[in-house]
Amino acid sequence: MLCNILMNNKSYTQKSILRMSISSSEDLKIKLLEGTASLDRGEGIDGEQAFDRLRQRIKERKARG
């Protein structure tokens, strides 16, 4: 679910998602609430699609070394 929330939050670009860091539990809470709100607006994607994106990112990282 966290993956889905972060990947679908329109306020994040693809690169910012890859570089996003959580500095505190309050920061995590804010990001989760933002993501939940985006899902409530119907901006979610299918779980399998989210995992396909993650698999692709892993494959690209391994290729870069």
C-alpha cells in the first residue's frame, strides 16, 4: 500500500519519489496522509502495475551497477 500511495501521489515526480527520504515519524505521517488523499480521489493504480514499476526500477539499478 505504501508503494501504491507514493507512486500515485501526483505532487511527486518520478525522480523525487526515488530520492524521497523520511526524516521523522511526523514526515512519514504527512506523506502517508497525502497519499491516502490521492487514493480517495481515485488516483490509485492496480497493485500489479505498481509492482511491475518496482521490478523495472530494480532491474535498471542492477544494470547500472
